Amino acid sequence: MTDRLSVGVLRGVPTEGRNPRTIDIDLLPTLDMLRLINAEDEQVPGAVAKVLPQIAQAVDFAVDALRGGGRVHYFGAGTSGRLAVLDAAELPPTYGVSPDLFVAHHAGGLGALSQAIEDVEDDEDLGARDAADVRLGELAVGITASGRTPYVVGALRAAARQGAHTALISSNPRTAFGSEVDVNIAVETGPEAVTGSTRMKAGTATKLVLNAMSTAAMVRLGRTYSNLMVSVNALNSKLRGRVIKILVEATGLDAETCAAALADAGGDTRIALLSLLCDVPSDRAAGALEETGGSVREAMRRIRPEGQ
């Protein structure tokens, strides 16, 4: 049963409003219903585009934190927390980074990923406790459709006290908490097709923002070469085939030459790529990558200064 407190909490939250365009959704044939949902979904990319400057600020904070030996922390509950866990989990296999760089904190822990746990998202103290290991100079990102989930608020306030930068991802441009964070990424997705079902447009917006933010951070850190995933390491036959294809695309050389370079590099894609691009032995390529934090572009400049 919804009590007066719950109604008061929901009042003023855009994602909890009733959508006038979908009033008759339950009366429509299946295809028309899907068209209506799709029409609502089409609004999301444009809404995200309006907050790209704020996303860029968060990316810069993330890059600074990671270059300084720190981490990026995600804090969320429900759908928001699950999307954060997914984003953090996909970065190590895609970009060859340590799983410790992007840390996802989900209200209620792993058990809450597959089954909702009562009241954990309303526990501000729990958020503060989960943020206890956030350090000076790191980035803490709170994800909450309403922009004011107590668990997220508690986590970001604790992170700020510990000297971290803070960012908020929400679908509520009017949230008062937005003024407390360093970067307020408020995507105006409006009311959902089904009232309050924030796994829909708000969830899609969150996925787009997290994808863009973490991908841009990885690119800035040199974990790609051009638009190729050169940080993937060849740990099995499937990946070796993928890596050889990447090396062929990046260098224009034949598959046999690329396969030999990959073997000589011990399966490390970036070492093989740098060795091929700069025509140097694998050990010299490995040394240059070590000196430049793993960035292929920077290592190339180190081996072949401009004009040489």
C-alpha cells in the first residue's frame, strides 16, 4: 500500500509522472503497443545529447583518477545498480584493465542483483559504509533515476568528505541533490510508458551515459588504437583470431605476419601492434608501452619522435 510519505517522496520526480501519450497502452494491439514504446525510447538519445558537456566533465575526472592510480566507483540500487555492475564487469575483458579500476557498489550487495532486497535503497548509512574505501582524488558516480535515492546520496556525501570527486547520473533535472555534486548529469527522459517503470527510458539513458563515459575514459587512456580494441589479449583460439584481424586492420599487413608478431609478443596485442607499426623488436615495444602507461600512440611517439 502507498502511504502519504511515499506519495510525498514521489511528488516532483519526472520519471514517476503519468505519461499522457500512453494512457491507452493496455487497449492497443501488440504491434501498436510496441510502436508506442519505441516512440518513447526514440526520445532518449536526444536527451542524452543535451548533457554531453557534463558527461565530458565526468570522463575527465575519471581519467585523472585512473592516471593517478585511483579508481572509479559506481553506486546504485535496483536497475541503476545493476546497469552499473554490468558496465564495470565488461571493461576488463574489453580493454584489458584490472577489475579493480571500475568498482560497482550495488545496494544490498550481490544478492540484490537478481532479487530485490527490502529497504536497502532507503538506507543512507549503508551507502556511506559502502563508500568507506573511496580515496582522495578518486571519482564516485551515483546512479539513481529519481536523483535522490538515499543509498546513493549517502555514498556520494561520504565520498566527497573523503576527498573524491562526485558525479550524479539521474533522470531528474530538478533534484536538489544535484547541487551537492561536482558533476550533475541529469537526463530529461520524462515519464515512462508504464508509470514509474524506470527500467525503461531512464534505464536506457543510464546505459547510454555509462557506456559513453567508460568508453571515452578507456580511449583517453590509450586502451584503443584508432577505433580498434587493441587491449584484448589472445588467451584462446577465438580471441587469437579476433586479435589477428585487429592487427591486420591496424597495420595493413598479412595475417601470417601479424600472427608471428602476436606469438613473439606473448599474445599481448599492443606489444605486437607497436612492434609491427614501428618495426622494432617486441622487447623494445614492451618497454615503450611500460614507459607510457600502455598507450600505443604515446609509445609510437616515444620510439619514433616526430620528424624521424
